[in-house]
Amino acid sequence: MLFVCGERCVVLVYGHKYEGTSIIVSILGLSVATYALSSPIDFGIWAMGRPDANFWISLGVLGISATLGFWLVNSLGSMGAACGLLVCNLSILIVRYTVFSRLIRSVI
């Protein structure tokens, strides 16, 4: 939905000053989708009794967010903020999936 009419929604709510934001809204929509994919994996890691693994994953992504996100926002503005959020959510998805896969193999 955000890919098709995201910009229209932004313009409707905030006015014509924000026309041309379709790429940013699409990137943010993709970022939300990647976060939604990582949430069940997060709950799975917690259910396996390993909240410490989630802590270290989140701490690592915080480091990525603080360094890469700062640079992207300074370089690209709001587009950089959207891209930084997408990179963080993609990295947390990949790392959580990798950790969950290894933990599930040790259980089975």
C-alpha cells in the first residue's frame, strides 16, 4: 500500500510541501516489512531462553545505527535517515535469523 499511494497519504496529511517523497516512503515501508519479519525470530530466541543473544544483537545494531545512520543523515538528509533505518532493520533480520538457526540446530 505504501508503495502505491504512500506519497498521496503524506501529501494529504502534511500538504503539498511534501510532494516527491514517494521513494522515502517506499524505503520506510520496506524497512517496516523487514522489521515485521524479524519480530517472530526475536520472540523465538526469547522462547528458547536466550534473551542475552537478543541483547547482543540489539547492541550491535545500535552501533551500526549510530555510525552509519549518523553518516547517512548528514550526507543525504531524510533519504539517508530512511536508508539507515532500512540497513539497520535488514541487518537485525539477518543476524537474528543466523543466531536463531544456530540455536535451533543445537536444540534439535
